[in-house]
Amino acid sequence: MSKRLLSVTAYTTLEYVETTAIGETFEWDSIAVVNATADDEEPTAVQLQLELDNITEEHLPKHMLDMELTPDQARTLAGDLETYADRVEGSED
């Protein structure tokens, strides 16, 4: 992913995620960077950030999503991720 808007460091949550962008007239497979963070000083929200690699993409201009979650929203999302991760692991046995 060249010329990223989202900086990737040792602290980035997930630096390689297989992703599909789906639009009304297209479906495009790519990789993405996903990061969860909060401000170091006086945080007011949990930030969930996502950026797809757009080197060969013609439908979406370079962009990133930066979602601000309340602590309750972040915990709800984390709980759902745990639930579905357990389901996937259970089906692999």
C-alpha cells in the first residue's frame, strides 16, 4: 500500500486484512489496514480506522474511514467480534 493516509507502525492493530469493497456497480478485492486507537492525552472516543490499498482501484479515490466510537460502542463491537471469532473457531474443529 503506497502513499497511505493511515500511518502503519509497530502499534497498528492489523496491518494486513483481506477486504472486499462492494458498490452498486462493482466488487473489488483488496487488502486493508485496520487500526483501533484513542488520543494519548484526554481521549474522548475510541477511533476505529480503515484504509484499503487503492493502487489498482478505479472506483474509489484514495480515502480512509475514521470512526469515532463511544466506550460502550467499542465494547459492543469487541464483544461481537469475540462471539463470531469463537463461532468460526468452533466450526474449524
